[in-house]
Amino acid sequence: MLGRTLRNHYQIIKFLGKGGFGHTYLAKDLDLPGHPQCVVKHLKPQNADPDLLLIARRLFDAEAQTLYKLGSLHNQIPKLSAHFEENGEFYLVQDFIAGHDLTKELIPGKKLSESYTITLLHNILEVLAIVHQQKVIHRDLKPDNLMRRQDGKIILIDFGAVKEISTIVVNAQKQTSLTIAIGTPGYMPSEQAKGKPRFASDIHAVGMIGIQSLTGEHPFNLREDTQTGEVIWRNQAQVSNNLANILDKMVRDNFSQRYQNADEALQAILSLLSPLPPPPLPPPPLPPTPTPPTRRGFLQLVGFAGVGLVGAVVTKSLLNNSSNSLKTVQFETVTVNSKGEITKRSQSQAQVFTETIAKDITLEMMAIPGGSFVMGSPNTEAKRENNEGPQHTVNVPPFLMGKYEVTQAQWRAVAALPKVKIDLKANPSYFKGDDLPVEQVSWHEAIEFCARLSQLTGRNYRLPSEAEWEYACRAGTTTPFYFGETITPDLVNYNGNSSYGSAPKGIYRAKTTAVGSFPPNAFGLDDMHGNVWEWCQDVWHDNYNGAPADGSAWESGGDSKNRVLRGSSWYNHAVYCRSVFRSYNSAGLSGLYGGFRVAVALALPSSLSSL
């Protein structure tokens, strides 16, 4: 093959090796400027029987379509740029990954640290979760097929082993229809060796990679308990019980006792990621003490459609800038029926305060009127979780809340401001775009953003409390979503392969969308459902027993290493977008799904509380 040019396009320059798919070569793309390098995978069927060739062609085309889809979803999966057949032989052309595979790091006899192993498992599972969500099993996860790209990211390669799952009915039972049995001894579990791989089979392989990292032993060399069939490895590693228990579950001999997919295993690993938080941030500068007010010195918050007001007022002096005043804005809200069909369109209005961050970059803050609401879900709400209760009444003072999730342009402007406590990356997001929400931001980084913005403006910017978030999201509604009983991808950016209630499935965009792409709620807030998860100030608690009733953040007790997330994301199913759904993550962890919006408290002078 060396020196050969395929389709007058791809010139073979080097043999790279053999894999589950066949021979792999380094090539030059002669059609593109500079002739960039690519990888060509070559499959030559051993049997030239026409019937077998027909089957091979069908399977090859199906597999190529899977690879096209996977490569478009995540930049840690090589993109497939072409697939073709010549003279009964098949070729795939993929991105070339500059870096090294993990055999260069997992060296025989070298025991690596627990922190390295946890990070490695996290990085692998985060990408594998995307693969499993597409109903694909990799089937040959091992150090050779995991590349460390030059930017340090882990890349899943050799998807010659993947097969998209289809369901067929045989003898009235559902079975998985797959093609070639592929795997590597030591990493491949027993059910896969029998030709019946599952998502949990990939979890076994990842767990064995973790054990290899800690012990310095190839999995094939590890002994098994003769009675149970379980791997014996703990005596060869210095490891905490928490990580060891997770790895033991990942590599159980019986697949039903393992984590069933990468999402489940990833959540277990995330529970271990609790970096020491930075020292508490200093309190931001207090706004100037307001001059004793007269009735003419106040703006009454009025005009919120469908929400009873409680006499919330705010001084102009609190805004600290006469050019930045509250202005009334008009917008349209929609209501849907149980099938997700729009049944009502309403003209609404609210008041907005515009903060100037930098030249041509502003932050719109909606005025949220104070009021009471019932927090949590009723027992009758479909798909409710136990942590959404017990329901309780909360009295929320008036406050300002970001109309949109913080955008990448806003993040970049604030990240350029003087550091308060920790460094901020200027462009942390995976999906790039000034009007897209910033993501891959940890809770600590969101707190630093608020501190820098407060230092710039003299106003106390912060994350909303969980109670404030749910109150603002509901905007006077009691239905699962602020649109009504359900949602559709026409109204919210979430995984449209799912649905809630009687609504139909729809488009799955597999990425974030520009803020403000969908109708707002009655408070004028956009994207409170979907797009990116939003950090709240609160520590995570398993339920609302003992929760504050005054709208403040709950920062005592609970799980101090984890902070609350609300709203769901582009990646998650519809059920997780409900106004009441609660989630959490380690305060020091960032990901493709997490962003935030900011809030500012409004102090209501007691002399005007009756207005």
C-alpha cells in the first residue's frame, strides 16, 4: 500500500499497524492545501464469496454512518471524512490525532497515583457517555485505543469495533443484533467473549484500565477468585476504599452487577472529585448608603403579567448609575397543551436593568417581583424524584436575575478584569460563539466571575439561591414547565430523542444554542429550561427538610463538596428540564453541560414595605 494513492485523493505514506478493523495507514490528503495528514483504515475481506461480500458491504456502510454521527458529536472522537469501496476492499478515512496512546503512560510495573487514575477514568467516561447515548458499544476499549492528544485530552480511537444496536424479535424475545465479535483478553468481559456485548461490557474495560493504572499489571495477568470469578487486585495497589469499591463494581463478573452504562459510572467517579475549595472570597464592595428616600426617589415594579405583586420597590440609588435605570420591555409568552401544541400567545411586560460590562458588552437583568410560592413537586407530578420534596412555602424578596445565561462574550469580558481569588480561562467553552452560553465552568469559577463583576460595578452580583431559581423559573406557574404540562424542542433546547407526557419527540441538536432563541417565561427570563445546567449558590441536600423559607441560599449542613444545579441542558432528556428537577455536581468540576446566570439582591426599605 505504501506510495499508493486512493481515489486520486489519499496518498499512503506510512503503515501504522493492525486493529480490529484491519490495517491502518497514515496518508496525505492531496485535495486540501498543505496536504494535511489523515488516517486510512483498510478492510480486505478474506472470503470473496459474493453473498458474503454483499453482507460485508451492508455492515460496512452501516458502521460508517455510525462513525460519521459519533465524530460530529464530540471533538474527542475522530471525525470520519470519507468511506468508500474499491475492488471489493473497504476504506475509512478519519482525522489524524497527534499525540500518544496510553500504553506510553500505563507502563508495566509502574503504579500510578489514585488522583491520576480518577482523572483518567473521568476523562474516558465523559466521552464514552456520549457514545453510549447514541446506543453504540465501543467493544475494544484498551490503552492502545485511547490517545492522549497534544492538548492533553483523551481521544477514543479504533471505532472499527463499534456497532450500532438494533433490536430484532426472535422467539418473541428482544435480542441485540451485532456483527463481528471483537475484544481484547483481559479487558473484554465474559459476556462479550460469548458474542453478547452490552454497554456494561465497555464499563468492564474502563474499570480494568483503572486497575491497570493503580497496580502496574496488565489485566490478563491478574488472578481471579476461583469461587466468584471476581478479579483480585486490591492487594497490589495503594487505593482508597471509595475508589476501590467503584472499580470493583465496574469489573464484576456478572454484567448485571456493574454500572449499566457510562453515565452511571461517570456519576460514581464524579462523587470522588472534591478538590479543596479556594479560600472564601472577600465580600464585594457595598453600594453607597442611599440618601433617605422620598416617594419620588423610587420606581415601583409593575406590569408583570399573571403574577401578583407584593409592593416591591427599589431605589434608583441602589442601581448606582442614573444612566442604568429600569426600563419596561414587551415580549410574547406561549402556553402549550398536553401534546406540546401552542394554545395561547400572550403579550407580557417586565422591567429590565442593563449593566455595562465593557464596550459593546452588556448584561440584562430582569426585575423579579417578591412573592410567595410552593417549592418542590407534588406527589402527582409524573417522573418526580424524592429529592423534590417535601413541598414547602417560600417567601422570596424582590431581586434582579440575568435574563440570559452568561454568554461567552460576557464571560470573556469579566475574565479580563483583575483577579479576585482564582484565575479564569478566557475561552473555556467547547461550543464556540459569543452569543452561546459559557460552559465548562465550575462553581468556584462562577463565584469568581460574580466577585470580579461586583468589584467592577459596586453591586453585589452573586449566584441565585435554589429557591430564587425555582421561583424565577416558575414565574407564577404550577405546571411542570413554565410553558405548561410539557415541552417540545421547538420551545427548549434539550435531547429531543426523549419526550415528557403526551408531547412528541423531536430534534436533538447535540449542542448549545444562542441565548434567547426560544420564548421567555412571564418574568422575561429565557432558557430556564435546557441549554446548559445552571449553578446555584446552595450546598446540595437530599431533600427539603429544614430548608430556609425566606428565599436565601441553604449553605449549612448537606453535602459540602457538591453544589446545586438547575434547569437541565442540551444533552439531557425532557424529564430533567422540569421546573422542580434538582441535580448537583462537585464545586470544582466543569463539563460540557454546566453554565450559570447571575442575580442581585434588592433591599426593600422598611418604610415602604406597605406600598
